[in-house]
Amino acid sequence: MPKMKTKSAAKKRFSFTASGRVKAGVAGKRHGMIKRSTKFIRDASGTMILCDADEKIVKKYMPYNR
């Protein structure tokens, strides 16, 4: 059986923690920051850990990065 391929888009957007959870950038910060509250901008900084349902999807796209 041939090797499975990693989705290029997924490897650019997601990374794994040491315990196997998936890290991703927070959505909604590309443009339109004037209309967003200061609290939203502060909370959306850095990265976040994905929920279990989204984690399953991402792990399918990245078979070897766990």
C-alpha cells in the first residue's frame, strides 16, 4: 500500500502539541479590526487548541505528524 499524502494546506495552518492536540490560529483577524471590540482582539491573539470534532478532521489530513 502506498504512503498517504499530507494535505499541503493543513501543514501550513496547523501544528501539534507534545500531547497530540492541534494548534491553530484564531479566526477573524485578517481585516476589519476597527469594528471589533478590544476584548475580541486581545482574546484572539496567538493560537488556540481546536475542539475534539475539528481535531478529528485535521488529523485525517496529516497522517504522519502525530
